[in-house]
Amino acid sequence: MASANIDRKRINGPEVSVIPLPLQGEASAEQAPLLNQDAKRQDGRNVETVRPFFIKTGAVPAADGSAFVEQGNTKVICAVYGPRPDRKLTDTDRGRVTVEFRLAPFAQAKRRGFVKDVVEKEYSQVLEDALAPAIVFESFSKAAVDVFVTVLEDDGTLASVAAGVSAASLALADAGIEMYDLVAACTAGFVEDMVVMDLTATEEKLRKGSMLLAYMSSLNQVSQVIQTGSVGATTAEEAMDFCIDACAEIHTLMSEALVAAAHEAQSQTAPTNNVAVVDDDDMEL
């Protein structure tokens, strides 16, 4: 008789539910301190160590240029389309680059909606500002370039934005867009009066502030720096120095991936994945 009360037009879930195992593990990890007894973080890194980096160009064959960046559990893919004629730019000799930053609905533990929110719009502008100083806009006058950055897995939102900057710079170069230099980005967090490099999503919950820095290594110029939280000038300078050193290492990997892609194109062989990999020891500052 109880079945008569069931609405058969709806998907009826169980009356009692439990927290999924991955979320249970995440909840318990939040209570752990930043450093263990050996002065190591939960993933085995020192406070000044960046997660392992993986770079691949040509990840989206249908795009004019593309790149995939994996930093620990953070995974970002970028596709570039253009240059294409733009009727709105008839009165200028410069081109235009627009950047769209999106978090995939499945990128975080809690599923996101498909509609672009305020945070994604803000980070889209951050990426655009970080890339602009490196782009030669006069090289594609009266034309537009569209850059689409998608975070496939987010293990630290600010770190995902930094990985997006590096991926977008690589994809622009892969598309043949003339640039003054590649832009690499890195993050640091302020936890317990310490500067901690490349925070994970769990570690971000312990921070009292953070910094994102985008850097053009060949020109020795900072294209973007954003800081949140209140810290002293000495601590901020220390974080900037750490970020610049890390960006220089990332810049080297990006250059190696592009050189490998150029050699492959010249040899006119069957396309293969152009990859640059670094382990924890190479990225320790």
C-alpha cells in the first residue's frame, strides 16, 4: 500500500543518505595542520616547493593554438581561435584579445552551474591583464583573438588561475601570435606567518592571504601581481621573490615545449605529444 504514495514521474531518492567517501576524506584533511613533525606538508613538499608541472601543446587539434597544463591535481586546458577580422576595430591599428576563464561543472567537489558567475568574470579579466603586456597587438591589426581557458580539475582556485595564465600564453604562442615574451604565473599563500608556495585547495582554507604573480622571464618584468590579505612589506617581498624564481623555472619548461613543437613541425614527421615534465626536486627553490 505504501507504494501507492510514490510519484512514479519523479526520480525518488533514498530516505537516508550519507556523505560520499571522497568528501569524508576531504573533511578530515581540513583538520590536519599545514606541516607534520618532519616540517613537511601533507603531500610531502616543503613550504617553498611547487607541485610537479606537466605541459603539452597542441591539445585541441581543431583550435588555431592550444595547450594543456597540469600542476599536481590541477588541470587546465586552453584553446585559441584567431586572428579573425573584427568590424569593430576598423578605427584602430591594434588587434584585440579576449579571454574567457571557466571552471568546468565537475572541476570542484561541489558541482557548479553552467552559467558564468562573477568569480569567473573577475578571473577572466585577471588573465587578460596578465597576458596583455606580452602580446604585440600591432601584429594582427583590426583582428580579434579569442582565448578560452577551462579548468578541468581545481585543486586550489588561485593556483588554477595561475596555471591558466601559463596555458593561455603557451596557446597564444602555439597559434603563432607574435609576443614579446611568454608569461608564466605562480602563487604563494600566507599561512601562520610563513610564505607557502602553490597552495592546494585544502591548504587554501588555512591561509590569511595570498599572492598571484605573472612574470616575463626573458624581459625580467612582472605583468601582473595580485595580493589579498594583510601582511608586512618584508613578507610580501619574500613572496614575490619566491614567485619570480618559480616563474623562471616554469618559463623554461614552456620554452622547451615550444621548441620541441617547432622541431617536430620542421621534421614533418607524424605528430606526437610535445611534453615538458619537471619533478619536485627540480622545482624546489
